[in-house]
Amino acid sequence: MAELEKLKRASVPELNQILGIPFKVLDDGFVRVIDYMGTDASIVQAARVSYGKGTKKVRQDRELIRYLMRHWHTSPFEMCEIKLHVRVPMDTWRQWIRHRTASVNEYSTRYSVAIDSQQMTKPKEWRVQGIENRQGSAGFIDAALGKELTEQEKNLQRLSREVYEFRLESAVAREQARKDLPLSTYTEAYWKIDLHNLLHFLRLRMDDKAQLEIRSFALVIGHEIVARWCPLIWESFLDYRMESLNLSTREVNILRECLAGNDEKAVEMALELGLLKREKDEFKTTLELRELETKLKRMGVVTPWR
């Protein structure tokens, strides 16, 4: 049997410094690291098993990690895991728990009294329902109306807590007494996930289109935790996932015509594909085309149908 190298447990001093320390999110939420396994080096080690010895001289760690990220080689990233302790409003937790690739243990209001904390909304924080993005928001409610909404929220949360505690004092079972608690009530959970699935979570939840509350948690996890834990992975993730542009075939074809100065051809293609509609003397764009406009703007390309 070949002699194997002696190993030490992978450790990241920058992450060790924040173990157990909560990062505040929203008004009373937090995220903190409980434990972790693996580092940037663990990803490299796992990837090089496929190639055997000697490949380190060909590709340095950063180059290999960027190659893996660029070409969507995901299994090496599953070699790292992290366990977080989070406190999050129940409505936000509903979105969070949809990511079914983690091991979870949540605070139970059947066994224990519900946490006496609810997320509060300041008068200037009430958001207007989005029109183009029907599942999102766009802008903020007038401050005067927001003040009234916040006062209503305080009264509702206070009443629901009083009713809940009265039920407990009246010997109503905890599993039943809890049923009218608002979704703004905070819950806590231990959440363990591998790095590959964590990056997928962050790619969706750090996006500008994600709901503000869960995006606030995702940004903290990414910039405060993953950036310390696996800095080379984080660098390549930002480059290839968060800050890159993904173009479809039709978008590439339209872009090609724009760059060649063939504005009429680009407009014609958009019309033929149903991305653009002509109404009298104006053009009406679809959601897909508006997303392309955002990409073109990032590249400094003027849209010919505007």
C-alpha cells in the first residue's frame, strides 16, 4: 500500500475569528457561523484527484478554481460545508427553506414558547407593489401613509402577542396557541449546506430582483462569511456568476447587428422574434427585451428601438 501524506484539519484564521459572532441583519435578525469544513485548498485538492500528481505546476490554485467555476464543474465545491445559526422572520424563512439542499433544524414553537420578537417596518420602508415584476416591489409608499401603516403594524403585533400569551396562561397547548402569530415573528434555525449549493442560494438571493429581506441575509452571508472562508472561490463566484452577463442566441444575434451599426436589422430581428411590438409611432418592449436592454447598457451599447 502506498504511503499517504499526513493531514491536518483545514482551518481558516479569518473565519475562526468570527466563529459564533452574530452579524446583525434587519432589526433583530442575525447570522453567525457555528462550524465549517474545508477551504479553498479543499476544492483544489478534490479537483486534482481527477488528474493525479504534477498538475499543480501547470495550474495555480486561483487558475484552477476559476476554471472550475467558469466551466460549471460543481462536484469539487461540494467538498466544503458550513453550518450557520440564523434568526430570521418567518415570512423570509419560507423563501429560505425552499432551497431544499441543506440540513435544517428549526426552533420549534410546539415545544417552546415562540420568540418574543417581530420584524418592525419603519414608515419610510413600506414598498409599493411592482407592476412589471408582479412578485416584487418598486419604490416606496408615501411617508405619511407609511407612518399610519407602521402604527397599525405595532398594534397588530402587540395584540397577537397578547392573545398568544393569554392562550398559554389558559393552558392552551403551545401547538395550537401559536396559530395566529404573525409571519413577522422571528424564528431561529441551524442551517448546514455545502459550498456548491450555498453559492446557488447566494446567486439567486443576492440578486437585485430578490426580496429585500432575504437579500439582506444573503449579502451578509456572502460578503462577511464566504469571502472570509474561501476568498478565491468568492472572487471567481462574483466574476463568473454575479457580475457576468449571460446572453441567449437571439440576444447575441441582436447584439451583433447593433455592434455592426445595423440598427434597422436589429429592430427587425426584435420584431420578428416577438420581443418588440410596434404600436402606432412607438415601440412596446417585452420583459425579455428590457432585460436585454440592461445588458446592452452595461456594455455601452445604445438600443436602436429607443
